[in-house]
Amino acid sequence: MPLWKVYHPAGAYNVEDKNMLSERITSIYASIPIPKFYVVVIFEETAESSCFVGGKPHNKFIRFKVDQIARTLPGPVIREWWIKTIDDIIAPFVRDRGYDWEVSIDETPFDLWSLQGEIPPPFESVAEKRWVKENKASPYTLSEKLPLNVVLSPGVTDR
């Protein structure tokens, strides 16, 4: 799951803005693909004079705090690409509206996560593909933990 917490000044976003931004955020994860229901976005309004940057009140600042569990970003090039992708997605809601902003991403262990009591299935598994299609968590079998295309390597042949 990616969990996005968006800390923003009161009144910065109306319901339509929140819907549009949430859809944009969800779309980048769905393109991977991961199930859309993994993506959670929470908007937290900050009252005027409740945000300080460098020890000074800053009423035009938005902070995006992202926890990613479903996938990790392998290596610096992919990480840079992901941050740039996120900046492009959120630009109409921050830069284009005159806000300063910050994005940070934490990657937490996949095995410390559940949805509706189910441990999420492995990456590229039959069960994960089903979860993407159905857009909901559901029980799965051991055989569904396997990837769609199982490729086995030859056994030891030098004995």
C-alpha cells in the first residue's frame, strides 16, 4: 500500500481537487500495476499559523508524506525517476497554485502489512493479478502465490 498524507493549509483544496489529486496518485500506482485499493490518500488541513518552515510561519506550504509497502524502489536511477514522476503528478496542485512543497517517501517491510486480515500476495503472483482485477482483498491459496508463468531451473546435474 502506498499511504499518502497530504498536509495542506485550510481551504487549499476543495472536494473536487481532492478527488482529482487522489485519482492522479492512484493512476501512477495502477500503471505498475498494483491494486487500486492499495492506494490511500488522506488530506490533513493545517490551521493558519500552524505550519512553520525554518522557524517561521509558512501558510503556503504543502507536505506530502508517503509510506510505500507494496513495492520498493531498487537503486538511485529508479528512485530519481519516481520522485520526478510524483512531482509531475502533483505539480498542478502545488507549483501551479503558488505553493511551496516537499515530498518524502518511506519504504516499510512488506511482511508487516495486511488488508482485511489478508497478507498481500507476492509480487506478480496469480493472487496479486486477481486482486488487481477484482480491486479487493480476498483469501488465496498456496498455488496462487506462484507467478503466472512459473519457470523452474534444472536440478543439480553433476551428481
